[in-house]
Amino acid sequence: MSIDTTLSAPSHLTSLHSSCYVVSVEVSTWVGTKQDKTVSNEVTTQKKASADAGKFTKMLMAGNATHKALVNHRQTVYNWLQRCTYDWAGKSRLLPMMQLPKFQKEYEQHLAQFNLLKEKFAAEYNGIVANMAFEQGDLFNRADYPDLQTILAKFNMRLLVTDVPRGDFRNAVSEELASDLHTHYQKQTETIVKAAMDKAATRLVSLAERVAHACSEPEETVAEDGTVKKGRRPKIVEATFDQAREMCAILRDFNLTGNEEIEEARAKLESALRGVTTDDLREYATKRKAVKDEMDDLLTQFGAFKRIGRDEEDDGDE
């Protein structure tokens, strides 16, 4: 009797495959450090310590602003990637399919900025090295600095976009092993989906909080002489409302688990912002109050979503 060893992809993964891409952005840089064994030996000998007790690392760029801006752009890209994607595996991230055009446009902007910083650094490199002779004094060694082309080859940025794999197994494995693989696969994808939806829910509530704050009236303070003073009214920023509407659009198709609470929160936020303009909110107190009341109601009902996100941060998750 033959054994059917076909493992169908879990329903969660099928949902991911039809609604997401897997993306990664790789940014490589040259940090400009070099260990100086001679100085390390001098210090450990002077302090009567073993040779392995310490190491001295030279900062070849010595805080040069142009180099620092180029290296720090990697963190800027990382922060952007964390904001607009969800955990998948390692450096690979989940991106909602409908977000791809916007994601690619923003990536091109980050890439253009990276290239501008790289060109500026290239133009200044020889001058920077010459200046380091004064910055580093006796620590300076021209041999520590590679030629310009070698250095530029170390600065790269690239985007990788792939489909979420369906993972349909058709290998000749035992029935028991096939069952174990399927169980592991199911748990793994369920964990990924839950983390993505928890993060999406947290973002939704965070945006509702920002909208509520923007629509708040200025607080009043009473001075010692009894004078009542009004504080400054919060700014109503167009980008906040654009991001809130965008999140509503994303979650309309990105509710991978069919979570009814997330859908209800999404619908409430979308309804509250429908037909509302920032110009109206700036001009009419009644409009601000109506949106503020809707946000307060949403936060009262779904504020626990934010608690989920904070718990994850406490546990060290991204």
C-alpha cells in the first residue's frame, strides 16, 4: 500500500502567499575601524596586564561628519523597514501586497539619498585621509586606508523581493515524519501571522491615539492669582491622518486571521475619518470633538491592542 506523503500548505501560509511579499533591504558600509596591536601591547604592558586583557581600536575616520552620515543612513533604512513591514525570518520581512508600489517608491528615495552621501564621501575621501594625519597624530598610518575604489565597493544597498513560499512538500518521507513536518510548519506560520497581526493592531491603536491627540482642545491651567490660561492647541498634521487612512486600507485586505476585533477597530477608525479634512478640523471645534469622541470610544474598546505591542517590546521583540 502506498503512503500519501503530500503536505498541503497551512491555510495561514496560503493567506500570506496571496496577500504578501517577502522583502529584505541589505545595506553594507565600511565603519572605518582598525585594531592597533602595537598600541594595545603598549597599554597592557604599561598597566602590567596580560596581552589579552585589552585591545585598542583606531577610529580611522575620527568622527568625520560625511562618513558618519553615510554609515548612519543604514540605521535610517532599518528603522523605515521596521515601520512598514512585519517579522518573517531573520532579515527578511513581510510586506502587504498592496503596499509594494509605495514601498518601492520609498526605497528608491532612500537609495538616492544613500548614493548622494556616497558620492559626497567619495569626493572628500582623499582630503579626509590627509586630515586624519593631524587628527590621529602618532596613531596615523597611511597603510590603514584602502584606495578609494576599494572603499566605495564596501558601500552598497539593494532590495530583494520574493513571493511567500507555499511550501507544498512532495518528498518520499515516512508518514510519521510527514506529520511532524506539517505540525512544525503549521506552528511556525501561525506564530509569524500572529506577530504580524499583533503589530498591525498596535499600529492601528497608535494612530488612533495620535488622531485623538490632534483633535484635543487645549488644556486649561489656573495660575496662583486665579487667572485661567489656555495652552496651545495640538497641531493637526496631514501626514497623521493620511497614515491612519492608509492603515485602514491595509487592514481591509491584510487581516490574515480574520480577527473580528481588528476589523471592528479598523472600521471604526475608517468611519470616523470618512469625509473629514484637516482644514475642517482646524476650523471647526465641533468636527474636532466628533472625531475625538470616536477615537476615545475606539481606544476604550480596543486599547488592549497597544498593551500587546508593549509586552512584546518588553520581551525584546522588534
